[in-house]
Amino acid sequence: MKVNLYTTSGCHLCELAVTLLEDMVRTGKITEIEEVEIANSEILIQKYGTRIPVIAIDEEELDWPFEIPALEKLIKKNKNRL
């Protein structure tokens, strides 16, 4: 399962989110992380500028601060839809 991570450069919270997601890739809970740079789009800046990092799977989003149990719940919910 692919996870989108809305992020921007220099965001220390985003770096923490990447580390958390990389651990989930290593354990096989997700297959891919796609980092989406919000600075490249005014629309994304308006939507995510004060919320990043934000994880998105399909249409569902999880704002920071998120922890592994909340992320696992989101992953499980979306796997059940497949």
C-alpha cells in the first residue's frame, strides 16, 4: 500500500514522520512512501501549510501528531476496502 506524505523541506516534524513511515516499510505494513512537496503548489500550501506533515491514503488523511497505532488503524481500514 502506498502512503502519500505531504511535506516541505526543512520541516523537522516531517523528518520524524518519514522515519516512522520508513520503519513501517521495513516491517511490510506499507510498500511505498511518496513525499509530496507542498511548496510547489499554492493549492497544497493553502490546504496543508499549517498541518504538515500529513499522511494520506486514498482520500483519508492523518494530521500530525500521529503515532503508530493511529497509522496502523488507517492502513487496516484502507486495506479492508481493497
